[in-house]
Amino acid sequence: MDLFRSTILVCGGTGCTSSGSMKLYSRFEELLAANGLEKEVKLVRTGCFGLCAAGPVVIVYPEGAFYSHVKLEDIDEIVSEHLVKGRVVTRLLFKDADQAANEIKPLDDINFYQKQKRVVLRNCGVIDPENIDEYIAFDGYKALAKVLTEMTPQQVQEEILASGLRGRGGAGFPTGLKWKFAMGSKGKKYVCCNADEGDPGAFMDRSVLEGDPHAVLEAMAIAGYCIGSDEGYIYVRAEYPIAVKRLEIAIEQAHEYGLLGENIFGTGFNFDIHIRLGAGAFVCGEETALMNSIEGKRGEPRPRPPFPAVKGLFEKPSILNNVETYANIAQIILKGADWFKSMGTEKSTGTKIFALGGKINNSGLVEIPMGTTLREIIYDIGGGCPNGKAFKAVQTGGPSGGCLPASMLDTPIDYDNLIAAGSMMGSGGMIVMDEDNCMVDIARFFLDFTVDESCGKCTPCRVGTRRMLDILNRICEGKGEDGDIERLEDLASSIKASALCGLGQTAPNPVLSTIKQFRSEYEAHIYEKRCPAGVCKNLMKYVIDPEKCKGCTACARKCPAGAISGEVKKPHSIDTTKCIKCGVCMDTCKFGAISKK
């Protein structure tokens, strides 16, 4: 066994990789070799640490130095100062607002992590996802061994049901109940994993697959034993190349160790897993459309019943859970249902991962116990909105969810509370908006996405959402009419009641929630021909405050349309007939004299 005096963890998730973290890794390799440190310092490429806003991230143990925004030219200094001389490079340390400049905070004491409970993400940013030995060192495949040698399928199902684990893909259906239904079916069965993750701003499942792929493989094998299946499929979008690569490596390694394939642990249980790549169709996040796609058919939803537990993949009984749901399974088996229920709320047990993005200082992956309030997530963990801007709303559940205003910041996050508030959990996207966002435009953005991604199979979704988008476009262009709000509500009601699948049925949610919570903005667009946030170009104009204008002419010189005029050292003015509303003038002005109205 090799012993090391130091360990370097380099984030190898998609976010940090896109910022050049693998170049940092390669440079570390070169310098460790050049300084004869290969046998003293262990270099590990990990998955995502969660705090994406700080990337690329490097952590050096045993000191626990959390280096953020690391550049290639910084690696030489980290090696020469920290690893050779033992002096932490304080200028590169991630710093909370209340942190001393040269202070090293343990990871759990950093504000972003303090209120988190990492269950699903327990190994992400900790182990090398391409090394099965590291997963095994953290109790990997111990749960699979336990169920195969100590538990009956019925006991496995009862433990999962007793835990209260609900599907983390959005619907929140009890996982143990879904498995029970499949157990009652006869013949060939399949275990499916939904890693399609099509919501804008969502990257939870991708990060789990990149950082801890064996957790999903182990859970699928446990599910196979429970329902009586010997074959599983992971449906992952092709736009996740790092996740796909690490899944392929993990499956190969599991085969080599006898943890997938035939006669696992000498028990006579056989189970194998295949990967199927999706082409990025949002509708394939719906379970029956996903199964159609695995079969090589067009990704369209099927009418239900029959449900997949009776007639699913290849018309055989099947279960489908998403990545995050599976990543909880092994921990429940090892630690018990009561342990899992000790986190969260009575009806929403355990933790939930959110991809925190938008107008937020600390963007990234957040795993919190169910029941944590929006205020804690956005301010205590997320650090609030940048530049002192006021928080306005947060969109949960992606295109199927809704916008929650500042008045709901103290809402505890769980399945039932979000639905009662007019939104939903969804897969876990959480997009924060500040005072500069137009809520009508936000509704239009999500509906435009849904219209583009509709499979077109049913008329309510194909035609109804297009009609709603046409109305929203008119409103944002200043052509809104009296009665448009009511037309949107009527169309939404019809679509929700008659669309074929859950994606179509929930497509109107962003519109309905913004009408409910921000109706005054719709009315301002329609009746006053004004966009209060100054976002919708046809309803806004740039003006110069004569009290603040110094007549420096900088804005006039920068204006591409020649719309600004005035004498030197005298207030200028903007000709609105020439103005193309590009915003260059406001960005140029050093005196804050130009604003949007």
C-alpha cells in the first residue's frame, strides 16, 4: 500500500474541465516528476466539488487548502511553495466574505457547504471516478454484497419503501412502490436509468455520473435483484461525453471485478448493464418516450395504462428511476430506512440536489435536507444575488415548474410545498432571478423551449403551446391586448387537462405561476406598453438624466446608430427614433446618467 504525505485533488467535472482543469492536472504531473515527488504526493482527478463558481478548483490535503480560480501559471507556485516548502499559497485560497485573507477553512466550514448534507454527492470531489478501488474503499459494492447474501428481494423492496425515498426525477413517486409493482409481474424484466436530464440549467445527474458512476451501477444491480431482472439500460445524452466515458470505464471495471455479469459474489445472480445515447430530445425524459428511444423508435410518449411496470421496455415489465434516485439506494441498504428518514420531512425524506444557477454568487451543485428553506439556499449557501441586486424570483422544476417570488423565501423545500406554491421539484434545476429580470420574458423563454422540444404527437401540446407562445410574443413586443391574460389561462387549463404526457401537461406552469405571482408585470406590458424591468426592447427606451450628464461625449462617440447628440460639457439627448437599444451608451457612461425606462 502506497503512503503519501500530500494529496492533490483536481476537479475533473465538466465545468472545471471546460475551464482547463485537465491542463492543470497535466502540469501537476510534469512538476511532480521534475521535483521527484511522485511517490510522496498523490494526484487525483475527481468529479465536481459543487462550488462551480470557484472553478477550476484544486484542493491540497492534509492542509485542506481550497484553491479557487486556479490558472495554469499558478501550478508552478503551488508545487514550489506548498508542496516543496510547505507554505500555503494564500492568494489562491477561496475566501468567504467573513474569512481572513490567510485563513484555511475546512471544507465543511465554508458557507457554501455548511448547511449541505452530502449523501448522493458523498464521493464527488473525493474519489477518482475512474478507479473502482477508490469506490470500494468507501464501502462501494458493500450494499450489493449485503442484499445478495443477507436479504430477500422482498426485504430489499420493503427497506426502500420504508425509507420514504421518492423519485428524484420530478414526479416524486415512491421508489419502493414502483419496484413492488414490477416485482408482481412475470417473465423477462428490465431496469432502466434516466440520465437524459434535459431541463435548462440542470446538471445534477451529469455530475453524479462524472464523479461517482459506480454508485449508479451498484444501485441498478440491487434493483435488478429486487424485481427479478438480469439486464439494465442507462439512457444518457450524448452531450455528456465525460459522463459517458466514465460510465464505460466503470462498467468495464465492474465486469473485471465480477461485480457485473454472471454469478455475482458467487450467488448465482446475473446482471448486466448497457449504455444507450440520447440525441438531446427533452421529451425523452418522459419514461415511455425514453423506452421508445432505447428501442430505436421515435422518442414519443405512449398512452398509459399499461404502465411500464406491466409493459415497458421491449414490451416487458420495467422500472425506470433517475440517476439521483439510484445514488441513494446503496446508502439506504447499508445504513437503514430510519437513517434516511432522519433527514428531510415526514413526506419528503432524505436530501435533494439542486443545480443553483442564474443571478447567484455561488453557482453550483447544492445537496440539502428536504425542508431547507429557499432563503437558506439562496442567501446562506448561494450568497445572494451579485452586485447587491434585489432577489426577485426563483424558477424550480425547469420548463415544468414555476417561479416563486421573494414573499415565498421562507418556504421549506419539499415535494408538497412546491406544488402548493404553484411550482414543482422537477429534477432539481433552480434558476435565480433578480430585479433586472422581466417575468413575462422568463415565461416566454421556458415556453419557447417547450414548443421547440415538443414531440408533436398530441395536438394540445403541439398546437396549444405554440398558441400560448404567440400571445406571449405579442405581449413582449408591445402588441398585447385586453383579454390576453385570460386567453393564456384558458389555453393553459386545456393543455394541462388533455396533453398526452406529463411534459405537455406541465408545459403551461411557468406562464401560470408568473401570471399568479407577477400579474402586474403582464398588465404593465399590455395596458401601459411598458416593461418594468426594461428587458423587452419594444417597450423600453434609454434616457439621459440632464442633472447627471457632464457632456463628455463618450456615449455619442460610442453609439453605433448616431442617436446621441449634444454640445461638449452640456447635457446630451437620445433620439428614440434612431436608437437601436443596444445599451452601449449606458455601459459607456461613467457618471450613471443613462438609464432604461
